Amino acid sequence: MNRWILVFTALAALASIANSAKKVVCYYGSWAGYRNGNGKFDVSQIDPSLCTHAIYGFVGINSDGSIRILDAWNDVGDNYGLNGFGKFVGLKKKSPSTKMMVAIGGWSEGSTTFSNVASSPALRKAFAKNSATFVNKYGFDGFDIDWEYPNQRGGKQEDINNFVEMLKECNTELKKKGKILSVAVGATESLASLSYKIDKVAQNVDFINLMTYDLHGTWDGVTGHHAGLYSSTSGDKLTVHAAVLYWLKNGCPPEKLILGVPFYGRAFTLSNSKNNGIGAPSSGPSSSGPYTQEGGYLGYNEICEKLNQGGWTIIRGDKEKSPYAYKGNQWVGYEDKTSIQIKAQYVKDKGLGGLMTWSIDTDDFKGVCGEKYPLLKAMNLVKK
């Protein structure tokens, strides 16, 4: 009997060690400093102790393989600039174990320049060296490549192989300086199958940030949760679970796969306010929020303030596991503490590497609706 108690205790200890090694990856959209009122968020409001890895977004790529600073006044300290890079890296003083990284690319950067650089061995080599030099110059611990997406949006078929070669060269140069390399990737089979040799990508990076959000949106013409874990519709592959299975089945080691969680909702205007479930016809995006100011997109901080005003009906789908809310003709699907706790447990059950968020600047970072950083704190349960 005692032997079995010892075995159980040992297994529990091993599980605890494995969980403590889980990553909590925090993207920061540096333009959040330009937002209004309670939505204004700058580097000083980041709590680095809540992130194992924090990633500054974004820098750009030039046609010669050099790195482009997108907002010099915000990012660097020259000419009385705000020195965002320096302040961001300086957060290590508060949390020395947190890895401070910088991301290149993003949706707005597109695919064409990445594709052209990746297609040339000379430009690939230049890009790899420039990336390592840039990271080292500004004191970052690593580099995150967010090419959206190889072989899409102006890219070409050869991107699939060229992306792997680009990662190989970047990883070689970064490792010479002791730096980390990660990638952000499109999650679903319909997207990833066009862009990635998954096993080869995984071999050449330290971890993979799986963008398991924006799975549904106003482009569908009907409401849908953009980060549902499962789906109430049989055979629906636009779910978090289906995306994870696809990446694992195609050769991504589970411990390298970091599950993405959105700190924002996708929001709709209902065609008929009486038809307000999942799959209800939509006439387009919702009204924009006061901080993010983008129709169809609401930060969690905007959502929680709206919900606190009253009159909203909140539903948690049995399959999606994440809530949606409606009031009149306005409808939003989002994450809350409970849904993130469910995803943290999912990560542990699947042996995945951790959780990632886009992005910490739309959490309730001021605690207007309750505690500060409720969603990010819920993400940290993945380490327990």
C-alpha cells in the first residue's frame, strides 16, 4: 500500500514539474499607447511576472532583408522618442526570468516582402544575420516571426519550403548569440495546409504560437465564436480542438505548441435581434468600441464594461466552452476567466507547451470591472 502511495506521489510531483515549465506567452501591441482613456496602455503597465515570454509587436521586413522599425518615435529613444524597446526590455529588472522578445510581421505587414526575401539564398542569409544583430542591439532575448502567410496573400508555392530554410538560417544565427526563435502561425487545417511543412517548421524553432482565434467573424455572414474549443456543428474544423489535432497529427511535438487565446471578441450586428444564437444571420460588424475603435472587434476591457452596464444576456455554449453575449442587435463572442481556465486544463491534458495571448493590452489591465489582469491571471493557471 505504501509503495502505491509513493508511486502516486512521485507521479503527481512529475506532473507539477511539467506544468511549472508551461509557457505563458504575452503579445503586446505597441500602438496601444495611442488609445483613449482607460484603453491607453503602455509598457509601464505590463506585469512581466505574469508572462514567461513577452513579445513586442511589431517590426517590419525590408526588401533587402533588413529590419524596419515601424514607429521610430514610439519604439526607440533617438530624438526624444519614447524608447519602447528599451522600456520593454527593462521590465526584466522586475522579472529576471521573463524572456523579452520582438515580433516581425503581423497581418498588416502582409506576405509579399517575406516571400521575396525567403526566395533568395543571399537575402535569406542577410535577413538571418540582420535579425540576430537587431535582437542583440536592443537587448531582446529572442525573435518571433509572424509571416501571415507563406503561399498566401501575395506569396507563392515555393514559400512553403523557403520558409523552412529561412527559419533554419535564423535559428542558426540567433543561437550563436544565445537567443530564442519562435513563430506565430495560422491555426486551421484550411490555412495551415497551404503554408507549412509542420514537422520541419517545428524542428527549427523553440516554440510555435498557434493563432487559435479569428476562426469565425463577420466575413461568415452569421454569428460564430471565433475561438470555440469545440463546435456544436458536426464536422466543423474551424475549432481550437480541430486545429490542435491537425498540428499534432502533422508532426508538431506537443511541448512546442503554444495555444493562442484572444483577449478580444469578434462582434456582430444581428439581422434580427430575436434570432441571437450561434449561426444567427448577421448584417455586418458590431459598433466599434471606445478604445480599439474597430467595428466587429472589441477588447475584453471594452466587453466587460459593456456587460457591467446591464441588459446583456450571456450564454456559454456547451461545445464552444467560451461565452457569447447579446443585447438588442449587438452580439459578441469572447473569452472570460472560466473559458481560459478550461483551455489551461486542455493544454495540460494534451501535454501542450502552454498558452499565448493576443494581446495583453486589451485585458482589464486597470481592474475597472474587478481585479486587474483577470484573463492573464487565469492563463497562469496552466503552470499550476
